[in-house]
Amino acid sequence: MIALRLSGVGLVRDHKAILDDIDWTVRPGERWIVVGANGSGKTTLLRISSLYLHPSSGTVEVLGKTLGRVDVRAHRRNIGMVSSSFADLLRPSITALDVVMTAEHAALEPWWHEYTDHDRNRALDLLDRFGCADLAGHPFATLSSGERQRVQLARTLMTDPGLLLLDEPTAGLDLNGREDLVSRLAGLAADPTTPATVLVTHHVDEIPPGFDWLLLLRDGRVLTSGPLDDTLTAEALGACFDMHVVLERRHGRWFAFAR
């Protein structure tokens, strides 16, 4: 079963094409990076892929179901999503444990549903996996940016999803927080039980080892896509950001700078 397939997808807002004729397929077990400049349509692409936004044209298939022919409220439980917009929806005093546990019912508050000891223990195990077990009882608002991102990552796995969508998870982190999260994402990518994963970023130096497919977006269109080692070139990256760049790879990580 294909994890994600977009066919001829476009989105128009105020007579402007935000996305235009996007064809993209993510297969089970693949680890994709989506790179593009501000305004290229990256976040919109993920909002459509997570079934929170309907395109103006084209077809969206997620885990065997077609947008427009499925109960999206139920099907979204099969998609793990990390985004700054989600964090903004959370009550500041909700605990890290409840942030993770409430994913079981795609909820934002624990009192809307009943939870078992099994649910709590699973949430604790996931927090522990991302180094946050000692933060279980802490209010989400008191956590650092890096801790919040790790708690969100733990939440994404609560329902054993078939697709993970990560929208700039390293944005706003300091060097230590960024490198810690990149390392944890590399570990996630290396785990064969991790579902198909899509990571959006502006910066190639934030591509974790283990991610091996690339989609470059420019002005809402696919500039190029394919295996990372073949597709990520200085010429393609320069065209993506409309500048001349030098691209290097050292110790399994990518680095780009203006030429």
C-alpha cells in the first residue's frame, strides 16, 4: 500500500497558485526530505498530505484512502504530524505525558476521553525513547524548544501511524538542540519499524543520515525529485533558491553556502 500519493495536486488562493500540478509518491519505509525557499509551498504540501487542507485540483491518497472519500477525522489518527502550528494549539499547563497520550484519540485534552494504564505506560515509554521521561509531569509551556519537539515526536508514534510528517522540527533550536534532534531523527530513520517519513526543512545541514529521497520545491512546483544522492546537487539547490551555491558532504552530512 502506498503511504502517500499526490496526483496533479494544485492549490489556488486569491487567484495565486500556491501549489501547481504536484505529482509525488511516498512508498512504505521511504525517508523523504522536502526542501524549498520560504513561500515555495512546503507547509501547504504537508497540510494537504495530512488531510487538513483540500487542494483546488488533483487527487490525494493517504494510506490507501482518497481525500474526499474518507472520514478524515478518523483517518488522521494514522498520520503522525509535528508542526509549530500544532504546538500553538496546546493548553500551556497540559503535561508532556498528556500531550503524548491524547494522540490516542487525536485529542488536545485528556478529559475528553478515557485512558487506561496501558495508554499511560505507552506514552511514558515513548517519552523515554526521546529522552523526555523525566519531563512527563512538566507543563508543556515550561519545556525548552528542543524538549517540545521531542515530546511532539513521541506523540506522533502513539497510534502506530503509517506515515510521519515533520514540518521543520529543528526550526528555532540552538546548536545543541538542533544536533540532538538531528541525531534522534537519524535514529528514527534507521529503525525499520518507523513508517514512511517526510521531513521539511530549509537547510541541507539539517538532513539527518538515513533520509535518502529528496523533493525540491520552487514557486509551488516540483523542481526535481528522486534519490537524495542523485538529486541533491549544487545546480539543483542553486536553482531552488535562485543563487549560486557550493554543496559539500562531510561525515555523512550535507553543507551548502553561497559561492
